Amino acid sequence: MAESGLLKVGREGRQTRLSGIKDQDIHIGSEAVVSLTDSSVHARMLLWREVVVCAVFCLCFLLAPGSQANEDPLEVINRPMFALNDALDRWALKPVARGYDFVMPAPAQRGVSNFFANLYDVTSTLNAVLQCRWEGASQSGGRFLVNSTLGLAGLFDVATPLGIGPYRTDFGHTLALWGIPEGPYVMLPLFGPRTFRSGTGLLVDTFTLSVPPYIHNRNVRNSIWGLELVHGRARLLDADELISGDRYIFVRDAYLQQRAAFVNDGELQDDFSDFEDSWDQAF
């Protein structure tokens, strides 16, 4: 009888432990389901971005042959888009940029330029790796490490006085080195002049190879993008006086010439590049 009682107690103990294990598994499984649900929206956004990039990438191949005979086969679409961008710039972005330029003193603007230059050193580093240009990758990576620490998150350009100059490249440049055709010239809404290759590069750089997309706080991420847009436009205020004649043709030719020099490792300081900057100025 005593042995039977011990067996009974042993069975009950095992059942209790099994029940506890099952409850724990259910709890862990519930947490996993919640975690998967929270990440589903982010996963869908990443998928959407990749679909857009692939679509533009394919169009680059499909439309490239036509661009050999005519550098602007999409002019009938580009001109209305240029007029729309010009109107938005004249009535919205340019006044904001003027206000920003008026309020922000020159030293503060240089600090903002250095901050964004430091972020784009990450993009340059990753693209240099994709290009198998290890010297450029170490150069950009070294600048990022130095300016992020000694330069107070990049507000000060400490790397240049130390002899670590900027190495500027982007994914459009990477695609060119991979042999991807340039494709026709296209005027994008808000983003302005591009080619299909540099436009694809812009998407990849903006949403994959740069720092802001990985900032989970939406307000901070959007604020960085907004500041970048306004600051970049403010730096081009003086360039408006250089435009003469047919504004559309002037902007198109200037972009294509500057982009060709950038991709061919000529003059890398490119005000009309995808970065739209002169980030290499020392603070």
C-alpha cells in the first residue's frame, strides 16, 4: 500500500511538472506571436521598398537602348514634371530654405553639413565595399569613426585635418561599375533630375544603405529627412542665379555632365550628385 501511495504521488508530481512546462510553452508562444505581429508592418515596408527598387532596376535595362539615340526620350513627361517641381520649389521649399538660411548662422550650417556628411560616410563605406574598393571603404569608415567620436556625432570634421579626406560614392556609381546602363534622363517628383541608374541608386542609398531608415523613432527619422531637404536647398540658393536660358535644358545638361564626371571618377565634388552636397568642407 505504501509503495502504491508513493507511485501515485510520483505520477501526480510528474503531471504537475508537465502542466507547468505546457503553461510556460504557451506563454513563450504567445510572446512570439506578439513579436511577429509587431514586426509584420516593418517587414511589409521592406518588401515594398525592394519591389520598387527591382521595378526601376528592370526599367533601366528596358529603356537603356532608347537613350543611346536620344539623351532625353522622356522629355514629354519630364518637362511637365519639371514645371511642377519648379512651382513647388518656388512657393514652398525655397521660402522655407530662405528662412532657414536667415535664421541659422554660418557656423551652425557648417555643423549640419558635417553631420549629414558623417551619415553619408556610412553609405560611401558600404558602396565602396560593393565596388571592392577597399581603400575607399577604409577611408570612409575611418572618417565615420573619427568624426562620430572626436567630432561629436559628426558636427565637427576632425578627420580632414588628420589627413583622412572624404571618399564620395553612391549606389548609382556602384551600378555603373557593375556595367549597368545609365538609362534615360528622368525628372522625378520632389527629387529632381536623375537617370534611371542614378534614380535606382537613390532608392537603394536612401532606404537601404543609409542610417535614417534604421532609426525606429518615426519622428526622429522624418525630422532628419526634413532637415536634410531644407538644408540641401538652402545650400543651393546661390546657384539659382547661375541658371539662364531654358531652365529645363540647363538643369538637365548640368546634371548629366556632373553625373558623368562623378561616375567616371573625375571631379567627385558634385553639387548635382545624388547627395546634392559639398560635404567635404571642414568645420
